[in-house]
Amino acid sequence: MNKIFASIITIGDELLIGQVIDTNSAWIAQELNKIGVPVKHRIAVGDVWDDIWNALDEETKHADIIFITGGLGPTADDITKPLLCKYFGGKMIMHQPTLNFLKHLFENVFQRPMIERNIKQAEVPDVCTVLKNEQGTAPGMLFEKNGKIFISLPGVPHEMKWITTNHVLPIITQKFNTGFIEHRTLLTAGIGESYLADKIKSLEEALPSDIKLAYLPNYGMVRLRLTIFGTDKNKINQEIDHQFSLLKENVKDVMVIDEDLPMEAVVGELLKEKNKTIATAESCTGGSIASLLTSVPGSSKYFMGGIVSYDNSIKEKVLHVKKETLETFGAVSEETVKEMVQNILQIMQTDYAIAVSGIMGPDGGTAEKPVGLVWIAIAGNKKIITKKFNFRFDRNRNIQLTATNALNLIRQLIVDNS
Amino acid sequence: MNKIFASIITIGDELLIGQVIDTNSAWIAQELNKIGVPVKHRIAVGDVWDDIWNALDEETKHADIIFITGGLGPTADDITKPLLCKYFGGKMIMHQPTLNFLKHLFENVFQRPMIERNIKQAEVPDVCTVLKNEQGTAPGMLFEKNGKIFISLPGVPHEMKWITTNHVLPIITQKFNTGFIEHRTLLTAGIGESYLADKIKSLEEALPSDIKLAYLPNYGMVRLRLTIFGTDKNKINQEIDHQFSLLKENVKDVMVIDEDLPMEAVVGELLKEKNKTIATAESCTGGSIASLLTSVPGSSKYFMGGIVSYDNSIKEKVLHVKKETLETFGAVSEETVKEMVQNILQIMQTDYAIAVSGIMGPDGGTAEKPVGLVWIAIAGNKKIITKKFNFRFDRNRNIQLTATNALNLIRQLIVDNS
């Protein structure tokens, strides 16, 4: 086995001025991990000739496989292709199969004329292997130098993913005799990172040296991840499974699930398994809980629908919350969310329901009801539970914390069959 | 003026195996840009002693200010603090003001006992300046070496942001006499990157050498950004404003807005300006459009509410779509979205409404109605417009493309007062 490392270079000024968040690197890293290639470095540079050139030099020292994403578009700020051509000592030539594919795309799919800029996208350095891009106009390119490989991909996520899956990963697994990496991840909720660390202190200290434990806190939940690297797939799987079962035993009272699933998928799995349905009545989260639940493929099996009653008039007219409840206790109150959850259960005829109302900020807070105050109600056919939260963060974070906590509360209710 | 550059080092295995997407770097880069400090490099390394050490050595060559985020938590995988202590030749001491603050936090805010791990978070290298963290338990640290400054911050986004805004940025502006960076960004919709590039070709070629143009394509929209860097704030503002007005003139028929605003904020601004209201009826997007509209602070002024009619029974019972419409034409049809939009306008009593129905995948497609087929209807008090789309991507991308296109269609209707 060769221990192979990868580096990822992302190119684009937009990454350095913070206009765009890089999601490509995370995806590439996940895929490389699956085939036993750890990523050692990730580096972002601007559309600057010398910076790209130096990054190539630098990453060659650290890694065997260098991914380069971005800078392949048809516009003048994209300099990656001529730079790679020079770096690897080639000259630009027209790549006929790519040109043919582009002609086909413009004629049949885009149905618009091809312009000079598009034709130029079919030009590639004569020293590269072209990686066909069936999802767009810029092909991928593979270069080799001193036993290392360099893969240049467009920055558009779905194009980058398609080329990686269909061309790059098969080439890497074939070319390098890589080892295996295994991860086991579990999700906990309702316990802080420090307490969790104390809870599993002796287990952590007794971990074999080839297994690494990581804490990943996120919106009131903490994921725990074990990682092992080795050559014997069976052996490392046995070893990590053994440690993972010990870990699960240690945290069983706070564990949500022993997989790396987001909370909305955990709730979805439970509903599917128990053949139950759910609906939402949202005020302050404005549809985020419904949107999280429906982000899961197949959610139409259990998610019936939701009402976003942002304005009080909608709470009254559509959700049928009593006028006097709203007037006496206000929209952000235990009484209001209780009526919201009872009514949505009735309206949507579901087994479970979630209702939330709160003040997300930055404006709208008062001394009595400050920004961050949230009431959540959850209901099954047997039980209604209400809970008050005081978050103290910004609007976006308050919305996400409300959604996560609401999903965790309903999860517990479903687990209990209540 | 000194031309000052920054580098950002993010630490954590979770970044290299792709479990977490790095949003901190983008935010730091934005803030640094505002005070005239361009970010030259961004690098991510794992929780590995040598890799962090080498990254510090390497980035010192490129930058004057080095940000280091992550690795400051209370758990055993966080090695950043002892490493920095050694790197800068210090020894660990208890920082009494931090300890006092932690005691206060645990006693009054968290209301749980403080454990040994938490106490250790108040220890810092004696060679650093402590940057108080009012949002959490890990303080920030500032080190100086050979005229360069190193800032170590916790990875939790709201803590990192609070320390940067309240301590780091004021220190940088005071210490370095930085120049100014100005950006001007505009948003276009409904035109591809290549066509846009052709449209502004002569303008782009005539740009002064100190102004940079960038194309930022995203979900069927392209943002164009001009950037200038210089010492004379008035002069660079005048120069970039002049070029920006030429650019706007060139793209006026496809321009959505001459600011760097997301589409949902553009729609919100228009509604506020015209004192109009909006509601949504969503099937396939599952609440995403409502959630986008309400992500904007102050949206309660114009967003009344929405119905997520995911299941057909909800389309019928709650949205009052006729049974025969659903049976004859199906849920994903022009007829259904037309009724959805008419009914939601009625139910929510708003000036404008959006309705969408489609097949997002991966399952649920047929030969006649494939994955990616979406019908959008938008309505004002005078007009209803329906439009069919054929997206061909994955679930998440289809949802986002549907939301963006629906928002752009309603924007045009509001602009036209229709």
C-alpha cells in the first residue's frame, strides 16, 4: 500500500473576498476519504498568475494528487487554463471531441448560437488528458508530472461532481494502491462538548493509537467521529466497530443516532419506520422547518404540509388561533403555540405536528419578550409538550437553533410513541 | 500606506474530510476587505501538530496578518493552544480575568457546575494578548513576531465574529496604515456568463488596469463585480463609480439591482418601497421560498404567510384546489399552480403571490413528467403569469433553482406594477 495524500487548490477572487462560500472542497474531501485518500491541505488563491503558480509548486511538496477547481469559465478573469498549459510545458490545441460535444449542447440543449468564447472552451493544453464534462461547457483536465497527478476541474459544483465521480475517482483507484479510511459518526443532542468529553474520558484515553476521536459541535448538537486508517479493510473495520460500540454504550442516554445523518433525516427515518405523518405551523422560522423536512428525498411519504403564519392575521384566519389568545398572551406565548399545534394537527390530519413562535431579531424585541425568545410546541395524538427557549444570537442562528430544537423535541416524542 | 496582506489558516480534521463546510473564512475575508486588507491565501489543515506548525511557517512568508481559527475547544482533539504557546516561545499561565468571566458564565448563564476542562480554557500562553470572548468559553489570542501579527480565534462562528468585530479589526486598523479596497457589485438574471461577457466585451477591454472585473455565476443569475485598490479613498471611489455607471448602462436590460443583494432581499425592498404584501403556496420547494423571504430582517412588514401543500390532500383541503383539476391535469401542471396562486392570494389577502409545483427527484419522475419539471405561477392583482421549467439537476439544486426563478418572476411583476 502507498500512503497517498491529496491537496485541493481552489481558485477565484470571490473565495478570498468572501463573496462565495466554498462547498466544493468539502465534497471532494468526502469522496477522496471514501477511497482511502486523506486530504492534507486545502488552499484558496485568487485569480492571480503568480499565486496560482506558487500554490502548484507548494502543494506538489505536500501531496501526490492535486485537485484544482475553478477558473475555467469562458470569461477574461479565468486564467487557469493558459497557466496550466505553461506550467506543464504544453501548447493550446483544439480538442475536437469537446468541440463536437459543445456544438451538440448549443444546438440541441441550450438552443442558442455558439459564440467565439464557447468555441475557445474546447481548446486544451496538448499535454493533458481531457476529462469529458457531460454537464457543462468546460472540460476537466488531468496532468502528470514526476509521478504526481494534477486534476483541473470547473468550479460549478454539479459539473465538478460529475467529472470527479465519472472520471477522476476511477483513475485514482486504478493508478494508486491506496489504503482504506473508515469513519464512524454518531449524533448527540442536549449535552455540551465539555460534559460529553468528561463522560467519555476513560474511553478516549484508552483508544488505540491508530483511532482518532473528533468532537463536532453544531447548533446545540455534538457529533462524535472515530477515524481509522490502514491496509487491511477487514481488520480496520473490526477494530473501529469494536470501539464504536463502546462509544455508543458510553453515550447512549444522549445519543440521537449512530450515523452521520442530519436531524431532519433522523426524524424522517423514524416517521417512515412507524408509518406516521407530520405537519408544521411556523411563525418565526418562516418555513425553515418544513424546508428542512422536505430537503430529505422521499419526504413526501410522511410530510403532509405546513402553514407559515407569519402575520397575526394568518394565525387567526388560516390557523384559527383564537383572537383573544393572541390579544391576551401575544403571538409569542405558550398559549398561542399550543393552539397552533393543536389546530395544525386537526387541519392537516397528521399523527405529529410542530409549532413555533418567537422573536428572531434584530428588531421586534421588548424588555419582557427579548430577541431570542422562542416558544415551541410539539404534539402527537396522545401528548402536547411546550418548551420555552432563550437564544441570544443573530437572526439566522436563532432560526436554525429553533428548527434544530423543534426537530429534536418531536424526535423524542416519536421515539416514545407519544 | 503599507500594502498589507492577510492569510487565513483554518484548523480541524472535519474540514479536511468534508464533514463541515468552512463559512468562517468567507466572513473574515469580507470584513478584512472592508478595512483594505486583501486576503492572499486561505489554507485548511487537520488537527496535526506538524501540519499546523508548517502552515504557520508558510503563511508567515505570504502575509502580514495571519488568522488562525479552530482548535480551541475544551476537548482532547484541540491542540492549537499548546502549539501556539510553543511556537511563540511562551509558557501556559492562568488568565484571571478569563477565569472570572467563565465562573460568571457557568454560574449565571449556563447554570451548571464548572468542570476541570472549562477551567483549563482560561489558561493562555504568557506571550499573547488575550482577546476577550463575551460569547463563549475560549478566549481569542494575539501574538506578534517580526512585525507580523497572528490572531487565534475559536471556530464557533458567532464567537469568532464577536471577537473579530470587537477586538481584532480595531487593532488592525490602528496598527497598520492600510489602503482602501472598494467593490461595486450588480446582479443580472436570465443571461448566461458567455453572453454577458460578449455584451460587455469592449467595456471590459477598456477598463483601467487598477480595476478588476469578476463574473460570479450562481443559480441562473450572474453577479458582476468591479474591484479597485488604492490609497486615496476619494479618488478610487470616483474612478470605480464612473466605471460602474458605464457597466450598468451596458447591462441595464438584464440587471436586477446594482447592489450585492440576494434576490429575496431585492423582492423585499421592492415590496417595502411600494407598500405591498406577498404570500406563497409551495409544493415541491417545501417552504424554501417562504424561508428565503423571511430570512431578510424586517420581512414581517410584507410577508404575510404561506401554505406548504406537499401532499395532494392539503392542496385540496387547505388550498382549495379543485379535485377535478388535480385528477385531470395532475399536481404538476399549469392548471394546478394557477389555482394555487389564485387561492393563496384570496386566503392570505395579499397583493402578490407565488405558487410552485414540480418534481424535484431523485424519485417521482415519469416519461411524461420527468424529474426537474416545474410549473411556477405568480400573481398580482391585475395579472397571473405561469411558466414551465425543465431543470435537470439534483434535488437540492432543483429546489434552489425553482426558488430563485420564482422570486425573479415576481420581482418583474412588482417592478411592472402588475
